[in-house]
Amino acid sequence: MAVQLSVSARNARLDAIETAIGTSAVLKIFTGSPPANCAAADSGTVLATINLPSDWMAAASGGSKSKSGTWEDLSADNTGAAGHFRVYDSGATTCHIQGTVGTSGTDMTVNSTSFTRGSPSRSIRSP
């Protein structure tokens, strides 16, 4: 049997993750598959670098967490197809969260995985 948590315990755990990463986190979207874990070096080409709002996630509710504010890059860093993302502290030095990127069925959902250097990046629908 898997460990099960109450809604209040899940909410506390989710809010603690945002607290640990801190305000003004940085999101980077890359090509290709994510590295083996957050401690591994970045892989792929950086397509977008987004300085997230100071309060980048809403308070956890019902055992889940939603993004806050606008998560969009006005000028993509490079051209390519998004494959994974990483969330870093405000200095963009320590990866704390990573996952897959796609238009559905992935950890992060975007309007389109196609990025063009210098063009606005795709809006992020869900983290």
C-alpha cells in the first residue's frame, strides 16, 4: 500500500515547496528529455527563461497548487521544440523542480511546444 496523506498534509507539503524555493523563482524551458534528477546538469537547449512573479504559486487548496500571475517570456531565447522544464531559485543556480512539457498529458502544459528565438514564448496553462 502506498503512503496516503490528508488534504491538509498535502496542502502543507505543497506550500513548503514554494517556501523552500523562495520568491522570484526562475523557470527555464528546454528541448529534449529532462535530466535524471534535479541535481544533474542542465540538458538540451534553453528555449525560454521566465522570471516568475514574486508570489508565483497560489496557496495550496484541495491538495493541489495552481500558478499565480502571468508566466510568459516576451522573447524566446532560442528556436526549438519544448521537451522539459526546470524551476530554480531566484539566482537560477539551484534546480528544485523539473518535469516534462507538452500540450497535454505532461507535467507542464503550454499552448504550443514550438518556440522561435525572439518571439514571445507560449503561455503556460498549468505547472
